[in-house]
Amino acid sequence: MAHRRTASSAAALLHSLQLPSLPQPSSSSRTTAKMKRSFISSIVDAAPQNNKLRASAFALFTLLALAAYGLLGGSIPIARIDFISASPPPHPRPLSAAQRASAAALAAAGPHHPPHQEIVLTRAQELGALTSFLAALPANSLPAYIDPSQPIDPQLILDFDTRSPHALDELEDVITQVWQRNPVVVFSKFYSPASREIKKIIGEMNLRPEPTIFEVDQRVDTEVLSPLLLRLTRAHELPVLVIGGEPIRAGDMPALRAVAKSGKLRTLAKAAGAIVDGGKGKGRKEHKFNKHKA
């Protein structure tokens, strides 16, 4: 009897503690869940297809690029993709003895500079350079192939590199020195009465240093030198008197006589660095001219 009461009490207690039952899902909820599972499955199933499409598109793009390169004749360089090739880069070949010597010479020469253009002489510079060339050695003469109507090649009458960056400075030194050493110059014709008259005029001035006289018609290069001097001095004929690098009344003897008579010729000679009457006090002696013959 006691046992039945205990069982009844336990059943009553469980009934009082019984949890509420969960609601059963409706038909609409089941439909929504099925749609979600279907969408996720479609994405998962489509992933391999998308990868295949990407690979196909990349292959198509590569083929189009290669076709365009072929149509352009291969003028567009294609960079080498190093990571495709598994082979190591080739090692540089050792230099030969001649190549090493050439590289050492280039390194010793320093940075390369483009060559300078050859200097172009003005008329006055050309006259000074020519006079320096003729006065340097009696045997110096101009080659027969020179065109006297055109500017002379500086390399023919100058003894330095006319393309060097210091060529103009060296040219100025040459011209300064030639007129300092030869302040009075006569380009003469040996048998010309006018030449004899000019020699007499400057001889009476007793100059120091002595005048430098070139007997042009006695030289082997007279066919080139004569017209060249006429172009440079703007004279019509020889003789030509040059003082301090300037032609004095070139080819005009009456004007030259007037300049000598007025005393201006002495003034010009002094201004050029010559000493007038430099032989006085030591006894008069016959004046000797520097005659240059080829």
C-alpha cells in the first residue's frame, strides 16, 4: 500500500515539472530552409565551373596577345620571365688580355668627352698665323693644293691641336708673339720699284728689331702665297707693309708716302713695339733685312 502512494507521488511531481513541448516547424519554414540549402549547394557546385572559366579566359587573353605580337612583326620586346625558367643564369665569359688592356686604357683616360670643333680664323688671325708660320723657318712653305680664295686650314700653319678646348688661347698666344717679335713686316717683290721704295723708307727709320721682309716672288709657293696675301690684306698688288699686324695703306704707294712724310709711320712702329732710331749712338751700319726664301 505504501509502495503505490510513492509511485503516485512521483508521477504527480513529474507532471508538475514537465517542460513545454517545442513548436513543430511549419510548412513555410521548411520551404525556406530547403531554399537556403539549395542556394549554398549551387554556389559550392559552381565554384569549379568558375575556376574553369577563369582559366579559359586567361588562355584566350594569352592567345590574343601572342597574335597581336605576331601581327606587329615582333617589334615589341617581350620581357623574359625568369621564374618560368628553372635554369640558372649564365656566367659571364672571362675577358681576354686585349679586352682587359683596352678597358684599363679607357679607365685611365677618364670620362669621354665629345671632340671639340676646329677653330675658325678671322682674317686678322689668319694673317697672324700665316706670318708666324713663314717666320718660324725659312723652309716653311704652303702646299700647292691650297685654294687662296678660301680660308686656310688652321692645321697647316699652326703647330698645336686646333680642336683642343684650349685652342683659342693658344692661337692668341701665337698671334701676340709673332707681332711682338716682328713688329714691322714687308711682303715684298724683289724686282718691284715700289718694294725698293718701302725698304728705303723703313730702312731710314733704323728700327729695332729689324724689319722682317719676305720676298714673295722668290719663294716656291709664290703662286699660292701672293693671292692669299692679297685676300688677307685687301691689297690689289704687292708690296704690302704690315705694322703691328695691321696692313698700312696696302697697295697705295702715294698714301704710304704721305704717312711716312707726316711722321705717323714712326708713331705706328713705336706703338707696335719697335724702337725707332735704335742703331744711333753705336755707329751707322748697313741695315740687314731678314730675307726668307723657300
